[in-house]
Amino acid sequence: MRNRLGWAVVLAAGFALGAAAQDKDSFTPMALDAGFGPMDITAPAIAPEEIIRQFAAKESEFQKALNHYTYRRVARVQTIDDDNKVDGEYYQVDDVIFDSTGKRTEKVVYAPSSTLERVIMSPSDLQDIQRGYPFVLTAEEIGAYDVKYVGRQKVDEVDCYAFDVSPKAIVKGKRYLLGRIWVDATDLQIVVTNGRMVPDDTRKGSEDLHPPFMTWRQQVDGHYWFPVYTKGEGILHFSGGHGYMAQDVHMRDTIKYTDYKQFGTDVKILYEGKDVTPDAKPPEAKPKK
């Protein structure tokens, strides 16, 4: 999210970021809700390294399955004034679908003109909505992260392993999660993601800041945990400079993912070696809420 007052400076300044840009506290953290139980920090029965290996493999399976589903994404980004009222909004409805050639694409269903006045949507904001908030940590991507076991914790009624994740290095043009994930202790898939996407650009006059967020998943077709809801909220602290005023902007993001449907294709979806394509006979398993 860029400060509207600094937009002309941003265009002229270019984009050179590094891990050091994260040293500044540019946001207000997002608190966990009441659905999180106490943290059990005793050592797990399985070595944390083995849990990490197994859940990354499951996340790879999930990513392949997700690539064969269509769904609708409704994104709303708002600024909130001092009276806790909305004073600006970006709203867009997209269908993630496949075209006539079978290529995955996004179709804009509804996109009224943005009424945001204090900030401007940046390319990294759109990247976070499309790929960052529905975070997936696959076996192919996990090598880019430091993953630390925190403990065992219930999220509502789901028994989970909690891990802190942070990028080992910042590669220009890429976005990373800095935060915590909760992995279902039975299915070994991510069920909740909490943190923020980095890097932020904290240079005066060029600031591109992002609020912390939380994404929840639910089971679809009784096998995989799909993103269903993201909420991000925080106060972004734009420091100003170069003739621009400092300001704090209260941001609120909500993303909803609905209408998951498996795309008609000959590709089979395998789960633990079994064919779980929706038209195939599923293994005996009771879906979780």
C-alpha cells in the first residue's frame, strides 16, 4: 500500500529492497482471536524436522489439486477514519477459471471505481491478494524459509502444530510470509496463516507498506484444506519526508474465496496414493468442519 502523497516520488525512485527494510516497525500487529487454545511447548512425538518434511509434501499435493479448481475471490480493501468509519474502498470480484485452451486465468466480474483517497493500491498489494494471502508452503518453496517449531495448539477444535516462518533471504520481486502457520496434526496441511507479507519499502517518500493478516482454510471435498477467508487489519505508519506529511492510515482487508469447483479434465488428483478426484469414489473419511 503506497501513500498517495508520495506516488510521484515512487515512480521516479525505482524499487531497490533488502531484508534490512524490515527493521522498521511500520504496522500495528494483529491479535489472535478467541479460537486459539493454550500452547503446549513440550517436544512432539515426531521430530519437528520430519513434521516439516511431511507437511511440505502435503502442501505440494494440495497446490497441484488447487490448480485444477475454479473459485470466486471477493477482495475488499478499506481505509478507516478516526471514528472507525470507512472513508475509502477498493472492491473487486474475480473468478479464477480456465479459458477454452485449459489455461488458468482470472476474469474480473465486478470492479467499481476505487474510492481510496489516502493510499493507492500497489502491485505488491495485488500480488498479496492473488498469491500471498492464500499462502501455500510446498516442498519446492520451503527451502527459502527458516521454519521453527513453536508447539502444539488447538485452533477451534482442530489439533495443530504451530511453526514460525521467516524468509532466509529477500529476492527482488518476490513476496514472503513473515509470521506463523498452524498445521493440522492429522492431515498435515496448513489450516491458519498469520503474519504479514514482506518486504515493505520503508524509504521516506517511497513507502509501500502492508497490514498484518490472517487466513483461514476449510476442507473441500473432504481431502484438502482450501483458503476460505482472509482478514487483514492494522495501522500503517507512513513517515513522510521530502515535503510529504507523515500520517497513520488504518487499513482493513477482507478476502473471501467461494464456489470451489473441480475443473473438467482428465487429470486425476491423488491424495496419499489414492484417486480423490471428485468424480472418483473417495476413501472412507469423515470431513472436518
